[in-house]
Amino acid sequence: MALEHLHTPEAIHDRLAAENKPNYLRDWVYGGIDGAITTFAIVAGVVGAGLSTKVIVVLGLANLIADGFSMAASNYSGTKTEVDELERFRQIEQKHIDQNPEGEREEIRQIYAAKGLNGQALEDTVSAITSNQKVWINTMLAEEYGLAIHLRTPLMSGFSTFLAFLIFGTIPLLPYFLSYENPFEIALVSTMIAFFLIGAIKSKWSLASWWRSGAETLIIGVVASATAYYIGYFVSEFVG
């Protein structure tokens, strides 16, 4: 059975270096899914209500800007909270090391003793880690607090979400901007394809295969869109 990656010293070095870099693909997936779903839901709702193409364009554009910015701001704030939390605990550990280094060494000792080290191997490990204050603090952040050391930049996270929202959210509106015949049918097909592609990309973070993840996201999009369409239809019937 083929393995997912090589285990040569060079391959391991390159893979670990790459994994320590922030990855913004999740922000793109997050923004893309919401952009496609919410914008197409507006299109479906307006079509279901039997309203004009002008209403679709106006509401769709308003959603692209307002909801896209809202999602970007939320992602920025959430990511910044993680960054601020990491920095707060980093300062706490720095203070503890400065004021009580032996107590902090004992914490390292107990952490690695719990992992099965003992005797000279344990003492060598404690000595190696505590000889480099950056490594020492990062070890405490990961082992004591369970924090991720390599975080995404808040501004880039927000921007990635906003850009993905705009790109995928524009897909359901393009047939109306370009005045195609049967714009709703074209918007439906193109948006379903977008749902599937986003889900396939999302499989990078799941155990599901790319086609299963794509189908799952497609189903979510179909349900949301159908719900919006029929809500629009029944509301228009109700209000006359």
C-alpha cells in the first residue's frame, strides 16, 4: 500500500517546514461555501417569489458586500482572539521562567515523564528543552495549555474569507449580469458545480474522499437553495 509521503531526511525536513507555515485554504473554503450558498439562496428566493431580475441583482450585490464583509470581520476577530490568547500565555510563561525557573523545569520534567521518559534520558530532555528559552516557552504553550504555536495572520484570514466570498458568491449572479437566457437554470448548474468543487477541496481536512466531501457540500447547498426558493414561493402566494 502506497504511503501518503516520503520519509527521506530531505522529504521530512521539507514537509515539517511546510506544515509549520500558516495555511489559509480553510478560510477560502469557509468564505466560498457561505458566499455560494447565501447568494444563490437569495437568487432562489427571489425567483421563487416571482420578483424581477433587478431585485435579484440589487439584493445579490448587497449580500456580496455586506455579508462578505461581515464574515471577513468575524473571521478576523476570531483569529485575532487566538493570536492574542497565545501571546498572553506566552507572556505568562516568560514571567514564570524569569521568576521561578526551577518550578518551570519541574513542569517540563513531569510532562515528559508522563510520556514515558525516565532516568538520564528524561534529564537530558529537560536540559535540552530548557537550554533554549524560545523552545522552552513553545513547549509549555503546546503541552501545558494545548495551544497551536503557528497561527494564521488575522488580516490575511479575513481577506481570504472576503475574497472567496466575492468570487464564489458572484457565480449565481453572473447569468443575470450577462443577461443570459434562462439565467436561473444556468445559475443553478454553475452554483451546484461550485458547491461540489468547494467540498472536494474541503476533503483535505477530513477523512472522507474528495467525491464524498464534494457530494456532502452539494447536498447542503441544494437543501439551502430549495428552502429559500420555496419560502419565497409560499410567501409571495401568502401576501398576494
